[in-house]
Amino acid sequence: MVKLAAKCILTGDSAVGKSALAQMFCNDGAHFQKNYTLTTGVELLVKTVSVPETSDSVELFLFDSAGKELFSEMMEKLWEQPNALCIVYDVTNEQSFNNCAKWLEKLRAQTLGMHLPGVLVGNKTDLIGRRVVEQKQAQEWAEIHGLQYCETSVKEMENIEAPFHILANSFHRLYREKVETFHSLVC
């Protein structure tokens, strides 16, 4: 049994649902916050995810980051040495999707030359009539940038665990590959 720890940066524009997603995931959907509260810096949430078909687990340290540019300088210090990336956008807000490139660039600047597990999350899928970013468009963007993709509705508690399970499983797979490489060098 292996218990890994991964620092996961959760970022995206303000009001896309990053905090709600992280809180609902960590509290097992116990409570959806109806009133919007601006994150002013970084909030740390922690949850352990079991890795399927193993007795292993990954403890995710979720650094829920403010989406306002005002706080970006402070966040860059807190973003140092991440192990996983989660970029969230609002499917009803094209600008929040377009800004994913900026968020990814800032995150990758912290991990020069390293490949990290990452996921792009399209949130607010419950707002069907207001959707402007199509799933196919976002999925293609994610693939081009080496990210996995999923969609959620935090409000409806749909698929809220998916991004974090993707990250935990990807991080675990990366760990196993490194261990196998090490064993092949030693033997």
C-alpha cells in the first residue's frame, strides 16, 4: 500500500466555480454555497482519493486560487512545485474559456520542463440554454495542451469527483512509471 501526496493547483477566472467544486468534492457534496464569496488568495483543502484496482491512495492538497489578477503575484509563490493542475472555466462564459491559456501559461512557468497531470474542467453545465463553449471545442483545446477534459455541474452535483479522480489516477500512474524506471536501472 502506497500513500502519495500531490499538490494540486486549482485555477481559472473568478466566479467559474473553483471554490464550490473543491469544497463540494472535499465535503462529499454536503453543502452547496449559494452565495458567491470571492477567494482572496489561496484556500487549502485536502482529500484522499483511492486509486482503483490498487490499495494505494493519493492525498490531494488542493490549492484553490483566486481568479482575480490583483492576487496573481502572491499566488505565484504559493504555486511553486505543483504536482497536478486543474483549470476551471464556465461553459456559459467564453472569456473564462479563452483565459485558460493564460492560466496554463502561468502554471507551466512554475514547472519548466516538467510534465504534470492536468485537467481542464468545464463547469456550470446545468445552464444548458446559456452555454457558449461547446464540449468538442474545449476537449480539443485540452488535448492540444496535454490536459484531460471533463465537465461538471457543481450546483447539480454532477461529475464533481471526476476531475480529482483523473488527477489522482494520473499522478499515481506517473509515480508507478518512475518506480519501474528506477527498478529497471537497479536490476
